[in-house]
Amino acid sequence: MTASLSQVPGYPAGHGLLRDRVVVVTAAAGTGIGSATARRCLEEGALVVVSDRHERRLAETRDLLAKETGGEVVAVPCDVTVEEQVQALLDAAVAAFGRLDVLVNNAGLGGTAALEDMTDDEWGRVLDVTLTGTMRCTRAALRRFRVQGTGGAIVNNASVLGWRAQAGQAHYAAAKAGVMALTRCAAVEAAELGVRVNAVAPSLAMHPFLSKVTSDEVLAELVAREVTGRAAEPWEVANAIVFLAGDYAGYLTGEVLSVSSQHP
């Protein structure tokens, strides 16, 4: 039988790549990249703190992850637009596990609006969650890493839209391009702390929430851009995040790793 990229590969087993590391993942409730990342980190031996502003879904995610992986999972509600909650999230991680090793900035907000019709509130909300929220969490983590003196890693979730144009996505694309620039600048500043800062840039990762908020026509158009003929599974993006968080990426910092099969 001939292998095909259109076929979803087998789910990989864990290999202890993050054994005993304390990992915080934002926007981890539900079934998207955040929860998939938390799961992969647990399967790689990490101690995981999941956060989200949706408290009920967050508690459900924590319980499911703990049950299915047998790992140690702590849930901390956090709205990344509120500085006090960001600080409380990292404080809770340290209180639970004694330190912070990895921060995964997954929180982001999308939407579709033509630029000429876009309101200041629509623009500002997307930028506040997606870009400024990433900055707030990164800033808090760097302060924590400085106190610890033990090094660490930060992985940001960007998007191929930080490089490529798509109608109706001016606010989201601008925010994700900002996440890429923030990643590079933060990496330069964090180097003296022994902290690496990198990002992933997914194109299309399919999960139930995305299918609810995106029309079938738009999804079909996005899938058609992928040379694999399919969207990524959230765990395939999570694999790249785990790689950047772990020792195999020990020389990488300030990089944006495309997790995409889009052709130009």
C-alpha cells in the first residue's frame, strides 16, 4: 500500500521528552491545540498547569486529561487580558509544583470582518487577547525565570497568517505577525537568562469548535490550499510545540516554525 500525506499518521507514543518539567498552557480548555498540547506534554512526562477563561470547560479538560493520561494536572482559570490573573496563574504553577520550566502561549482570538467594516472594538479585542495577552504572559514568565535562575522555554502559537494574506483577517493576521516579532525580540532579551523563546505557525488545524464557527465553504477553500489535502490534527501542531519546548530544540531561539503544508 502506498503511503499518502492525506492520511493522518499514527498517534506517536511519548518518549519522556519533557519528563518532570513544569509546563503551563494557556487557552487549554476544549478540543483545540491547547488541550492537545497539554495532553502531549503529559504523555511526555511533564507536570502540567492548564488555564482558560472558560472555567467549566477548563475543569472538564483537567479531569479528562488526568483520567486518560494518569498525569498531574492543575487547572487555573485565567483571562490573559487581565494582568492580575496572568500573575496568579504563574504563582499557582509555582505553588503547585515548585517552579516553572515551560510556558506555552496558546491564547488567541479570531473572527472575520472586512477591514472597512471593522470596529475599533473588534480590532482591539483581537489584538488584546492574541498579541498583548501573549506579551503579558511572556513578561510574567521572564520575571519568574529571572528569579529562578534555572533557564526555561517559551513557545508561542502564531499563524501562517502572520506571513500570508487572507481577506477578513486583518486584525488576526496583524496580531499573529506581532506574535512573531515579539518572539524574536523576546528571544534576544531572554538569552541571558538561559531561556529560549520560539513559536509555531500553523495553517489549519481542524477541531470541533473551528468547524462550528467557520462555514463549510471557507473550510473547503482552506483545505484546498494544503498539499496534503487535509487539515492538521491539533496533536500534530502540539508535537511541534513539544519539540520546541524540549532539549532537541536546545539551540533554537527566536525561530518561527511553520506547521503547514500550504503551497504559495
